[in-house]
Amino acid sequence: KYLFGVIGYPAKHSKSPWIHTNFLEEAQLEGLYRAIEVKPDDLSEAIKGFKALEMDGFNVTVPFKEAILPYLDEIDSYAAKIGAVNTVALENGKWKGYNTDGKGFVRSLREAYPSFDFPAGKALVIGAGGAAKGIYHALLEEEMVQVDVTNRTTEKAMKIIGNHAHEGQTHVLSLQEAEEKISDYDVIVQTTSVGMVPNTKDQVLSLAGVSSHAIVCDIVYKPFHTSFLLEAEQRGANVLHGHGMLLYQAALAFEIWTGKRVEATQLLKEFEQQVK
Ligand code: ATR
């Protein structure tokens, strides 16, 4: 029987137990997945407890994605690049850290738009927090011709891209510059918390001139229809809602732990109904 969990603070309202319990059922595996609320000062004790219990794996959420690093025996190269871990797996008696957030975003885009040609596409990432960094690196791994980053504070955007600007694949833009160039992009990903407030009209930038071929994404999934996505729809662009990223980052973690691929198509529909 598998034993999984998610640690965070808070963690009680996490969707992960519901998602992973469904995955276990879909994969016809027996196991348990629990939300485990750990006070920030108790992280070290909690990790010792997980080792003693021989947990097969656990997810890591706010505020532990970076704090977990010193407790791991190994970190995969993509998670190391991002400097944050959201999935830990017990492999040959050792804790190995992974990050499936950005790749979960890419998979949700692929599932929704299977014919989208990543390598031919130009992307714009809006924001420069942890989520932006994961998505930025996941899009680079898809070998897109261009992955630009825009943020209110451009210095922060410079930090997340490291040395990629020198390779010509990435440009850091001010919000105003990004608005002026918006028609260039095939994928536009909004990663900031702006838009999370119910009924807010606030948007980081305007989408005037967006291409009708573009896929406009908001990783915020509550509210489901953010003002940003409503504008994208009004302007005739394609949209991608944020709940898919949450579901597919979980699917990728589940696959690391069990080696079983989950399709999650039906679950995505149910999840959409819940958050709508
Ligand atoms: P995460 O939760 O992904 O780690 P974060 O570190 O909280 O994110 O970062 C929040 C992001 O939202 C940042 O890009 C931030 O811009 P700054 O770097 O300029 O602070 C952006 N953000 C938050 N409020 C914003 C606002 N009102 N207008 C524009 N950007 C905003």
C-alpha cells in the first residue's frame, strides 16, 4: 500500500488528497494520500517522521518549496535550476526532490491544445515569482524559439532568467513594452496573483492587439474566469484556465512515485465544475 501526502502551512484546504485519491483509483493502486499541516518550525521533525513511516513520497507546498532543499539526499537537475521542490520521492531509501509545477503547466496546455507546435512558438511569461520561474524553464525545455518575461519590477525578471538573455532566446520587457509587442506572442501566461480577488477588474496588462491564434493562460483558477481571460476571449484569442496546471502537476508527481501514467480527463472536467 502506498503512503503519500502533502506538507504545507496551511494545508487543510488542499485539493491534492482528492486529486491523488482519484489517481490511485484510476491506476488501480491501493494507497493513502493525506494533507499534513506542518508549522514552519516543525519541518525538520516532520521529515524525520516521514522517514520513520517510510512514506513513498510527498508533495511540498507553501511555504516549504525552498525550505525543503537541505533535507533532501538528491535533487533532479530541473528542480535544482529552479531552486524549489514540489515533489519528493523515496528512491532506494533516499529522498529525491523534483519540481512538476512548470511541466504541469506545459502538460495542461498540451492536453487542451494538442496540435500546438511548441518549438515554433513565441511565449510571454508575465510575473517573476516562483510559479513564473518554473513555467519559464519548462517552456525553455520545449525549445520554443522565444520565451520572454515581463514583470512590474524588471530586476526580478532578470533574476529568474539567469543567463538566458544572452542567448537571444529571452528578452526581459517592461509591462508597457510587453503590451506594445503583445501581437508577437503565441502563448501568453499570466502567473501573478493579480486577478485572484473575486470580481476584480485588475489586470497586470491589457491584451489589446493580441493575435487570434494566441493561447492566453492564467494560472489563477479562483475565480475561474479572471478578468484577463475574459479580455482574451472578447478579443477572439484561445484561453487556458489555471485549474489544469494544478491537476497535471499532481499527475506528474503521481507518475514519478508509481510509474503509472494517469489521463485525468474526467477528473479535469469534475475539477472545472467544482471551481467554476
Ligand atoms: P509566487 O507565488 O509565484 O512565488 P510571488 O513571489 O508572490 O509569486 O510574486 C508575485 C508576482 O506578482 C510578482 O511578479 C509581482 O511583481 P513584482 O515582482 O513587481 O512585485 C507580481 N505582482 C503582484 N502584485 C502586482 C500588481 N498589483 N501589479 C503587477 N504585478 C504584481
